[in-house]
Amino acid sequence: MSIATWFKGVRLPRGAAFGPPTPLPPPQRIYLPLRQHRGAVCQAKVEPGQQVGMGQVLGSSDEFDSAAVLSPVSGTVEAIRNCADPAGQPVPTIVIANDGQDIWASPEGEVRPPLSDPAEVAKARPTRLLRRIREAGLVRAASQGLPLHVDLSPPMAPRSYLFMTGIPVVRPTDTLVIRALDHDPPVCPNQAALAGLNLTELDLGVTALKRISGAARVILALPAGAVSGELTALARLREWEIRTQSQTHFPYCLDNLLVLGITGREVPTPYGEPRDVGVVVEPLVTALEVGRVLISAKPNLERVFAVAGDVAKPQAFVARLGTPIAEAIKAAGGAVGEAGKIIVGGPMMGFAHFDAQTPITKETEGVFVQAAEHVRRYDDHPCIHCGRCVACCPVNLVPAELSKLCEFQRFEEAAEADLFHCIECGVCAYVCPARRPMVHYFRHGKSEVLARRMEQ
């Protein structure tokens, strides 16, 4: 008799298998928000009418939690105006008319030599590697990701966490997890990157991340049945561990739950993160981008972007940053029938967007197109107390009671009932026969609690 590793969550339909990402031609106009992560907004360094080249700094900030915005094409700055970012918020955006020449800008300051030897990277100073990552403007490839130089913590300055005793517990990082699993299938950019894997970039990227984080152990978390012979040989050579997991059992590819399943360490909630238990989790796409930056000594100006759902040809692309989402949907054959929703991210945790001209940014992983006949309509039906949400909640909450507290504006009571432990995975709304908008209630409740506490 076998024992199930996970007993909650849901089994999602298996999406189409993604092949290697195909290049997407750059559009005539590029839209680059001056904030493409959780952090500070950059200040524009160019003006309308100015000529720019590839790799030129368009926006930067002195704040540590900010990543520079670099031009992915050569052309002319048309305007700087507010546009909606992938979260739907207005952000100052630089609009560039692409001249189609792809001329690189002249380097400013010191020219960094390429790093192509893993042995050299393994001996390099972590601050030297972090400087290259910050200059390249890399952002962790995830929804609302952090600048990569912020997300990584050098071994000389590990993170600390206040446990229930109130005593700061400092635990240096000892494990690096490279996640080739995707949070919200069928939007699978990491799966596509794995299908077209560049082993040289992976080797350098993982070596650099291991050196910066100070981890002694590296684990590759891969989809079941996706382990190639070349990857196995490289893992054996570098002494990396390989763990496989099904992507259809949602939401156990989320970082905190993945750490529990792989290492047995439980990340403290509600505000904890894997680093608090000595683990750094980085997506495969991010590791490949780090390796590419070190090999080429140039900034990364592209993103692996997946298009899934009700489109003619679901697939992944290598798209220039700033490309409108509509261009990627068009390249995937367009929507099948009338598009009812365009969801930035996956169907479970993504955000429905109102503007298909929203650009692909450093924090976007893909888009899910939903036909009008497949859109699930919510209503205001009261909870029928069936208990399905309780049986499926992966963090052991009582979503039915929390949703009622938030619905009737009893926000502080909801907070005392562990509202902030909710990870907003959407499983409760997925199984609810009354079609209650559970996650909407939770997000509204959290925002109200935080706003009221800020006023006090």
C-alpha cells in the first residue's frame, strides 16, 4: 500500500505539452513600464524624441529594491505616459518606436568580460556576481517577482525570522532548489524552457546561484517524465539531486509547499518564505537567464512567455520585453471563438485583464485565454455549508467561514481566524458548487485590514 504525499488540493486537467519556445519577432512599438516587479519605480533616463540602442538604460533608481529598465530594441522614444501594467495598475511607461535594426548601444562604464567557465564562477566573489545580475536588470521569473539581486541573499548576510518566542533565529541558506515546475498550469514557461534546455546556460546559472546563496546542496525539481539523459549526466557530474513531481496536483508546485514536499521543512506562515528555513527557490527560467547574462556579458532583454487556453496553437515564445500581449496571442493563432477573458498568469491564480495591449514584462510568465462560453460566472448565492472548500484547502483553513466574515465586513474577525494564512490559490472557488467568489472576498478582506491598521 502506498501513502499519498498530499491529501488536499485538486487534480487539474493536463494541458497540452509545450515544446521548446519559438522566437517572437519584435513588434513595431515597445511598451516598457518603469516598474516591472515588487519594488520602487525607476526614474526615466531618456526623453521623447531621443534615439536609443539595445541594452541602453531607460530607467533606474537608487533604491535597492529596484531593477533597471533596459531597451530591448533600437529606435526612437515616442512618449512617456501612464499605461496599465500586468496587475492593472497605472505605471509610467516608455514607448519606443522600433527601427528594426537591433543596434546595441555603446557600453557605459566598465566593460564586463564574459564568464563561461563554471569553475571560475564557483570561485568568484558573490558580490561580483550580484553586481552583474543587478546591472543586467534581472527579475525573478514569477508573478509579482522581486529584483533578483534582492531575492538572493549572500551567505555573509542571511535572513532572520522571528518565531513565536520573539527571538530572532538566523539560519544560513544550505539548499538551492531549481524549480522546473510551473505554479499555475497549463501556463508552463518552465516546462517549455526545459524542453529546449541549454545545458551550458543551466550549468553556469545554477553554479552562480549556488555561489551567491552559499548553498551546499542543489535540488532540481522536475516534472515527472521530463528527465533527459543529458540532464541526468550533468546532475551526476555536479552532484545535484533530482526530484520529480506531478504538475497536475495543484497547488503543490508553489514554493512554500514545494519546499515542504522536497525537504520536509515547513515554511512559517503567514509571512514566512523558504529562506527562513534555509532554502532558496529559483525558477528554471531565472537560472537560465543568469547563465545567459554571464556567458554573453550583456543584459537579458527577453522573456519566455507561454500562451495557453482557448487559442489555436498553445505554445511558448521567446519574446522581447515590452511586446504587447496581443502580439503573442496573435502568434499563437488567436483566440478560438469569442475571447471572454484574457488572464495574465494561469487560470487559478492569474488576474483577468482589461487591455490586450498590456506589455510582456520581467514579472510575467504567460497568459491564459478563456473563451466566452467557458467563463464561469459568480453569483451572490449564500454558502450551502457543503465543506468541499475545507476538504481541499492546502493550508488547512476554513474558507467558507472566512468568506462569510469578509462578505459581511467583519474583517478583524477574519484576520483573527487566520485570513492572512490564505495563499490565494483559488482551490476553494474552483470546487465551490455555490459559485461564490472566495478569493475575491479574501483579497478584499486583506486589503481592508491592512488599510485600517495603517490608519491607526
